[in-house]
Amino acid sequence: MRFLLLALLFAAALPGSARAAEKPNVVFFIADDVSWNDYGCYGNEAARTPHVDALAANGLRFNHAYLTASSCSPSRSSIITGRYPHNNGKAAELHLPIAGNLPWFPELLREAGYYTALSGKHHMTSTKGPEGETRPKPFDHVDGGRAKGNSGGHANWVTVTKDRPKDKPFFFWFAAYDAHRDWDGDKQWDDDRYGPMHKPADVIVPPFLVDDEETRQDLASYYNEVTRFDHYIGEVVAELKSQGELDNTLIFVLADNGRPFPRAKTRIHDSGMKTALVAHWPAGIKTSGRASDSLVSVIDLAPTVLDVAGLKPAETMQGVSLQPLLARTATQVRKFAFSEHNWHDYEAHGRGVRGDGFLLIKNFRPYQAWQGPADSVRSPSHASLEAKRDAKKLTPAQSDVFLAPRPAVELYDLRGDPHQLTNLVGRPDYNIQRALLSQTLDRWMEETHDSVPEEISHDSFDRETGKALGVKDYRKTTPGEDKGATKVNRPGPR
């Protein structure tokens, strides 16, 4: 009896407790508008991200992780439901709600005893049911993550981590506003916290932007926000470590879409759709400090979290669990990853599929340019491109921002052409890859009830200036709406 009492007292004193060993904690760090290759652990020698780099060095880095949409709310909605944008209802387009019949994975965690919290950018809503009913509450705590001197969305992350109930496992959705335009990080910069600001001379200018002073300063300000996001990740990790919870906490670091620059955000190309994805979980990742080359879609995160929590994914979820990659019982979980480009300020309808090292894009509005969202159009980087365009000095890579009409079909070798600058359509030696991916994409659209409605949402911003047009009736039929895609759970090829 004496030994039993001592054992019980010892167990109660442990910071993680027996409960934590059974139910891992989970934390999502979600950046706003950050491209995959703007972290040190992904090869960027200019951007300072020491805390994310440390998580990758002691965790698992995914080299081929892709978003379903390079657009804020559609991407976040896809992550939280584990479904493709057009299967989420109106949420396929920016600022619109998720269909009310679809569960969010934090709901299921909360029902299973988890304490759930969202701090920072939310940007997700749900429609009501036919009788006015609402979805079950997904989060016990919600706050905007802002404070005096810090509007980046991460001001309360440490406080939420400290103030949580200590008798429950927890799930935190920590979502920054970094690095969304306009740059508030420069105005709120603190050298003691973040180190010196990035120098324009040090940034990496991609070939589709103009390498001039204005663009370099634009990129340096963007890098500052990436570093600020990284800093607050480090603060939460330190707090988890001090509480004795770090080892039993599964951390994912990712972004909702690519950087807010021309030929990035909203694009199906890697500059818009590829995301950094770093996982850290000392108790659950076998052989830390490695990289996975498996294709991964962000719709796989919802079933992964439920899987590690000992719960079954909802039947509505179209993704697959990444647990075999974490446990190193498999090297691949999917053969294909699909992405969508729907309305985001401008009329658009594009679809992409990645597989076997290639990307195929089908553009159902090829007569319109893919110049990027309105905030990008208003940027100094876009102004530099316009000036060079007007002077007729654009390179082929830079002119792609203004290209109209665009090709209806594009094919790229992702390994040999990392920026996707050379369209392989029309090259006979790539006909097999084109045919395979084209058939796969068509099958996915058919099985998931995707559609190209006769009339889709129109432009609500000027394509040349990025200024609002003031139109009221630009919203039309969303993809899949005319085919009842919210009731379809088939995932298509995986």
C-alpha cells in the first residue's frame, strides 16, 4: 500500500501526467502568406528562422507538401475540414462560409476531452442548418492575437499556453497575420526580440520579379515578418518545454498560401501552392532530423491529428493520415496532390495535379491573366514589373504575370524546373506524363463533383490598379455548388 501511494503521488507530480502520454497535445503554427522556400531549413540563406529550423532539425521536414488553395480562407477551411475547397461549399472562394453539414476537426477533439483554442487570424465561418442550427463549438477559447505594439496575431500565444486547463490535453490553432500586407512588422520592430532588420541587399529575388531597389526593400520587409512569426514560435516552444509538455506535443508549422507577391499568392505553381510543413514530436516521430519526400496535402492534417489522438477521422474527410510517415512505417502516403484556383478578388478557375515529379495545370479561364490578388497588384514589386512592361523590357519569366490569354494546359518538371518557367506541353517526349496527369485530374474532378459553372464570380478589383471596383453583384455560382459537392465525400485519386 505504501508503494502504491508513493507511485500515485509521483504520477500526480509529473508535469505531463499519465493523461498526456495517452493523448498527445497538438499545436498548429500557421503563417499568413509565406512561401515554402522562405525558411532556413528549406534552403533560404537570407531569411532568419532559427526556431522553425530547430524544430525541423529535431523533427520531420516535408519536402513536397501542398495546399489545396493559395488563398487565405479557402485554404484554412480546407485544413480544418480535411476537404477540398469545392467540397466545402461557398468556402471555395475567399471570405465565404463552410457548409454547415461539415465537421471541423477541433470540434471532434473538443468532444473527446481536448481543450481547444484559437489565437490569431480566424477567417473561418460556417453556414447554419435548415432549421437555423449551428455547428458544435470548435474552440473553448478564441482571441484575435493582437495587443498594443503587436498586430501580428501572436501577442497572446504564450498566455494561452500558460492559462490552459492543466488536466486536459490541448489543441492550439496559433495563426499569425505575418506576413500579410501591409507590412506592420517594420513599424513594430524590436531589435532586442527579433534581431536586426533584413537588408535589401541580402534578399533572394526570384526570376519572375524585377531585381531593383523597390522590390528588394519589399522582400526585406516581408522577410522581417517571417522572422517575427518565427520568434513567437520559439516563445511557445520554450513555454511548452518549461511545462514539461514539449516531448508529448505534436507541432506543425505551415502557411495558408504563398508570399503576397506577383506570381505567388493565388497561383497553382509552387510559388503559390507549395507550403513549408515541419513536424516536431519527440515522443511520436521516429528518427528525428530527417526529411520526407512523400507528396502531402494539407487535407491530410485533420485525419492525422485525429489519428494520433486515438479518434477516427470523420467520414467527410478526404485526406489520409500522415502517421505512417511520422512513425516511419511508410515512405509515401499519396501519389497525387490536387489544388484549386478559384475567385480571389478576380474571376478565375484553374485546377492542378502533382504526381511523379510533374505538375499539370488546366485553366478554365485562359483568356484572363493570373496577375495575383489585389494586395499584390498594389505592391511596389508589381509596380516595378509594370514599369518594365511599359518599357518593353520584361524577361519571359516576368511577363508571365501579365500573360493573357494564358495556355489552357501547362505541364512542368518540378525537379528540373523549380520555378515552373518552361511549359512542356507540345513536347512529344512528355506526352505520357501529360496524358496520365490529365486523366487523373479529370477523374478527380468527376469523382469529387467539381464543376466549372456557366457563370462564376466576377472581378471585384481593377486588374491594373488593384483598387476596388465597387460592384455589388459579382458573386455567382461557386465550383461544385451546382453538383452538390458538399454532400460528396469521395476523395478521388490519392
